[in-house]
Amino acid sequence: MNAPFNPARGAALRDPFSAFVCDEATAELLRPVAVEHGWAPEKVNKGGLRNAVQSLSVSASPNILFVDLSESGDPLNDINALAEVCEPGTVVIAAGQVNDVRLYRDLVASGIQDYLLKPFSAEQLRDAFANAQLTISGPRVNEPSSERPHVLATVIGVRGGVGASTIATSVAWLMGDKAGRSTALLDLDVHFGTGALGLDLEPGRGLTDAIENPSRIDGLFIERAMVRANEKLCVLSAEAPINQPMLTDGSAYFQLQEEMRAAFETTVLDLPRSMLVQHPHLVHDAHVCIIVVELTLAATRDAIRILSWLKANAPQSKVIVVANRVTSGMQEISRKDFEKSIERQIDVIIPFDPKAAAQAAKLGQPIAKAGKNMKITQPLTQIVTMTVAAVDGSEDSTSSTATAGGSLLGKFGNLKGLMAKKPKSDKATA
């Protein structure tokens, strides 16, 4: 509903304003304010949201639409029904009698511009209309610049718990805050995703709606479904019920990527490793694959497998290997042995910093923001620099790919050697 609207293309074909109210008192308040804006007072109709849906299903949507939800038993579902008949560019202002912060957030997340609690004043109405007019006439916040090529960065953890989602959230935040790029964070862990949680946001139903109804995914859907974290960053995440399996052929994920490419300058894809098996096409267009590892035997094995898989399935991607939570003491596997096993160097080392992690959790902020004066920020910024450089062409995209030669079986042979080492030898290596 609040999708960008080009006045030059369609404003002349639309009414500037329409309203659908449930009572005469609201109508009497609306009419003089409408006249102040040069709108016809007869555009204030009776019937509330139900009449709005019926009328707009057979006529063009206005630029600004006011709907009364007072008689609605399920306002959120009814607003979604309204979205089905509204054309892109319509700015919706709703009013109702339910004083509930969660309802307000859900309604705003579903695409309305504002929600006024009845009874409201004429001044509140004027302010809402003024903001609506700014939305119509103002530029699109996330409109990508033609001078900047789109960046699709995929973050994959080789094991559960290595901190891939934490890194994905920080990278997305830094893309907007430091690189100045409009950024979308797409968290594809539908049941246990932390993309919104890490930014202290309600995830909404956008992602689950997209999976259940891929045909609805378009620019308008993206505008409605994504939750805004700040001026440069929007998030699409979910907390689907764990008793609700999500069955999909992956087409919804592909369509989401396509729409985000058109709407944002950067897409950061938080991709669970299991998705590589189920939906390999998700990395076919990735410019950068950020592989998050830890210095353990299990992570070494899975890093070898995933790097080999990426070489075959995403040869166009620049691979950045990030070792997370690295302590200054002895590791389960030394960095030297880890790099020997995966046959390439680790690109970025992120130190173990429990203080920064605790601070980020308390503040509901990405660790790059909460710990911006700590050492942990520097390697996170380095990831962003390497990611952007891979697309800008200022860095050789093949510089970090796996060393040519050597079979996968041979790499597993290195693992066997690590397992056979005596504790004394391992300590000396560390």
C-alpha cells in the first residue's frame, strides 16, 4: 500500500483522497479537514473498512486512503484484505478504538502509514495527512543508486552456534551505517531466526506469508513486509511456530532475492547450512559467501565440505573465511593446522569478546554497534570492506578461493592426521 508511487505516471488518474468511516462524528471531523486540503467532502463515505474493500475492488485507489477499523473484528487480517485491492502508491491511514501497542506495530508492519486512536483531534488528523503527503511527494528511502552495483552477500555457518547470525546482523548494520548502502537483511531460519531479535525488532509475518503465498511477492509486498531497523537497514525475519513446518520448493526465496535486488543496494542473506542442500540456487547469484568457522575438528570437517560445494555450485562467488570467537589461549585445532586442512588461509579473525556480546544483548543492538569502541569492530568492518571490494572490482575476486589441486579425500586425510596427533604435539603446534 505504501509502495513508492510515481506522481508523473498515475496521479492524474487517481482521486487525491477517500475516506470510509463507521460513524457520523468521525465523518463530521474529517470533512472540514478534507476541505482545507482542497479535497471533496463527499469523498468521506460511510461503511468503514468493509465498504472500502468493496469499493476499491472495482475502482482505482486514491493517493490517500482513510479507513475506520472500529467495526472490524480482526483488524490485521482485514488490513491485509485491503492490501489485496489497493494499488501501489496508496498511503493508508487507519483509525480505531483498540489501544494496543502490538496491534499498532502489526498494522504499521503490514503497510499502513499511521494508526489514530479514537477519539482523535482535528490537529492529529492534519498531522497524519501532512506525513502522508510527504510520503507521496518524497523520494524513496531505499531507492538503489544506479552508480552502485547491487551486492548479494551470503553468510553461512559451518556449524550451528558458530555465530553466523550475529555476524550477518553486524555486517548488514555496517553496510548501512559505515558504507552508506541501503541494505536488506534476509534471515532464512524461519523457525529460529535471530535477525530481528538481534536488532530488538518484532519480526512480523512477512517471511512466512511469502513462503505460503509466493505469488504475492512483488515490490509492494517488500515495502509492506520488511521491518525497518533504521534509515538504511530493513529486516525480513520470522519466528514461525515450531509445530508449523514450512513446505516450499524455494521459489519464494528466489523471488524475495529478486525484489530485494531491485529495492536495495545490498542484500545480506543469513543462510542456514541445511538450506544449501535443499535450495542450492540461493547462492547462484551471490557475489560473496562469508563462511563462518570455529577452530574445532567438527568445524574443520564441515568447512572442507562446504568450501568444496561452493567451488562447484557458486564458482562466481568470492569466498571469505571468518574464524569467530578465537581466544588467545590454546584452541582445539591450531590456526596453522586448520588452514592446512582447508587448503587456504583464514581471511578474518574475530576475537572472543564476551563483554561485547553481553553488551549487545542487553541493548538489543548488533555487536558492531554495541561494541563500536572495542577491538571486535575492526574485523567486522574488514568483512564489509572486502565484500564491497569484491563487487566494485578493486580486489581480485579469486584471491581467496581454495588452492587449486588436492582432492577432497586428501583433505580428510589431513583431518585424520589431526585426530591422530598426541596432546603434547598438538600443544606444541598451538
